[in-house]
Amino acid sequence: MQHIGVHNKFLSHAKINLGLRVLGKRSDGYHDIETFFQQIDLHDILEIEPTTDGHILIAATDPHCPLDERNLAYRAADLLRKNIGDAALGCRIHIQKRIPMGAGLGGGSSNAATTLVALNELWMSFYNQDDLLDYSSALGADVPFFIRGGLALGEKKGEILTPMPLHLAYNGVLIYPNLSISTAWVYNNLNLNLTKNKKFAKFGSFRPKFDQTALWKTELENDLTSVVLAKYPELSRILEKCYECGAFYAQMSGSGSTFFGLFEHREAALHVARFFRSYYRTAMFKPIY
């Protein structure tokens, strides 16, 4: 989260998953995973005004964005208020959506984390980061990552984080094929027997070699990509085009539907963005640390 200006505006950044492995289903309905989270400079803008009327009011520029307790920013504000123990605390949150919804970029989780951090300041509750990390895990498996940001290995549900002190420079392009895909649907259609039968090392063992980006194509994979491509085989063209144009790594982010390509040279990323722009929503991006 980044505070901008003097009018209680906060940047709420997206993420991509640099690989994602599904290790098995948990008793709580989630799955154990391994993934490398990378925060990127694509962001929503949250304008948050604290009030003392006990109401949490949400407004958003995207008409599909829920404005009630289904919204993770709403739930984050309510959770923090309950932990503070002051029912009179309220807020008005306006979300300028730039991160597509249902896109595998963590927009809702990022909004929740940004709301927690911002209201912790605006309501003057002064919890430390470890407190906010504890609270955030109740909102969703990806939310703790957005409290920390940067680059991190995520394990268990994704909430067990190992920050990685690397600053890798590259040029990225996001290709969002105008499909909002349910995370639950993707996981429900994943053949866990196939992922269990793979013989692979843990992602953690790749951490010492992570700066060798030439290895990403062979060492990193997303087990959920095959589920999405089985239903939408035409999307495989996105990965093919990225590699044709010189990407050192291309993959689907999270449970989709956004794909991304990573390039050493900005012009190659721009070429891919221009190629798909007439079909899909595209955006250039860079990693942030």
C-alpha cells in the first residue's frame, strides 16, 4: 500500500503468481499451495474517509464490484473495528477499480489489505504489522501477502510467507481475456491426482536460483493453467505469442483468467500488448519491491 497526496488516497497494488503448485486439499476447504507472489505496479485507488457514525459505506467505479459485506474492503473495515472494540467507528471507501475482477490478480485481497493498513492509521489504532498480518489471514489466503508486498514465497494456503530480498528488473505485459473465472470452479475442476503424481522439488529449493530467470520456464509452472486452457483452449495462443516474441517466462496468474509475459526488452512487451489489444484488455507493468 502506498499513501498518496493529502486526501486519504491509497494505492492498492495487484500481484502475479510466478508459478503455483497445488499440493493437496485441506480439511478447511482450502488447498495447500506453493507460489511466488510478486507485487506489480498496476493498482486500484482507494479513497478512505474515517467517520464516527458506525457505518461502513462502499462505492466503486466498477458496477460489478459488490458494495456490501461481500466486498473484502468492507469486511476488512468491519474486522478491524471489531478488534478495536468501538462500534462508533465508521468509514466511507471509494474504490477506483483498475485491476480487473475475477482475473487472478488479487484485486479484492489487495483492497482488503490496503483498507486494514489505512484504517489502522486513520482510526489511530496503531496495531503493528504482525497484528495486521494475523487479522488479514481471516479475510482470505492472499491478503497477508498484500500487507507485506514485494516478492515472497507463499506456502500452506498462501498465508505463510518467506520474503525474498531480490530486485529483479523486467518488463511485463498483462493480457486479460475479458473472462471472470471463479477460483472455486478452477480448483473444483483440478485433477489433484495428476499434480500429486508429478516428481518435483519444492519451490523453496528453487529460492537460491530464483535470480536466474532463464530457468523460470522449466522450473516454474501453474497447475491451474491446464484447467482453464481445457475450457478455453484458444487462450493457449497468448502463451505461444509471448514466447514467440522473446518472453523469458509466460504464465497464467493465480486461477486466471489473466495471462502475463515477462521480457528483458520493453519493445518486445509492447509488441505483444499491441498484438492482443484488439481482442483483449492489455496493460504494461513492472514489478515493485
